[in-house]
Amino acid sequence: MSKITQAEFDAIERDEKGVKTCPPGDYSEIKSFGEGCRFGEGCSFGERCSFGEWCSFGERCSFGEWCSFENGKKCKPGVPFIRVNNIGSRVDGCQIFNLIDGLYVRCGCWAGGVNAFVKRVKEAHAGTVHEKTYLLAVEMAKAQFEEVKQ
């Protein structure tokens, strides 16, 4: 996997929505990422990385210790997040992070704590397949993170 330099990262252009789509690579040299970054499968990040709002991550991404996500939230050691692809009303990905202060969900354009996410899903998608799949993703994350503790 190639190591991405700060200059290479800065040179990645943003699309019309302001999203920077980053190719798979080793991002351990980059210490701060702005808002709206998307990372492909197999990306690697070093210790003490910082990610802005609306960032998304593909499968098999790895994060070093003390990585933080908007507002200084920190991941627990072990598996930092799971991603469930192709679900919901936008047929998009849903990422659930195992943070020190609880589960944090980033799903489509929505981001926040797991309890607020569950409430929002039940209000917006009551009785639909989207409600079922979103809630199953939350249960899967809880099971995965509980398994990691044992």
C-alpha cells in the first residue's frame, strides 16, 4: 500500500458537492483531514488522526490509537467501527463507531449518538424495511463490539 504524502492528499480535488474521494492508501503521514472526505477500502491511518464532519470510510480501514472524530470523540481500543453497505432509503453505507463515550452513527447525511439515531429511524422509517435494516445494523454493531471485549 502506498504512503500518501500531505502534498498528494492536498492535491486530491473535491467534487461539485465538496467531497474529496481519497484512493486506498496509507494515510498515516496525514494528521488532520478536513470535512467531507471519503476513503476507499483498505485505507490505513496513523495515531492521533483527526477527521472532520461528513467523512466516510470503506471496508478494512484501520485507525491508530487516539484517532478522533469531530468534536474530539475517541475510539475504544480494538475494532473502532463497523460499516454496513447498501442499506437504508439511500442504499448507502452506515458506519457505527465504538467510541469511549458510546456508539456514534454516521449514516448518509445523518450523524450522532446511537440513541438519537434509533429515535430518528423509528420516526422517519416506521414499519418499513429501512427501519428494520438500520436497527439490525445497530444490533450487529452492539454484538460485534461486545464480542471484542471478551
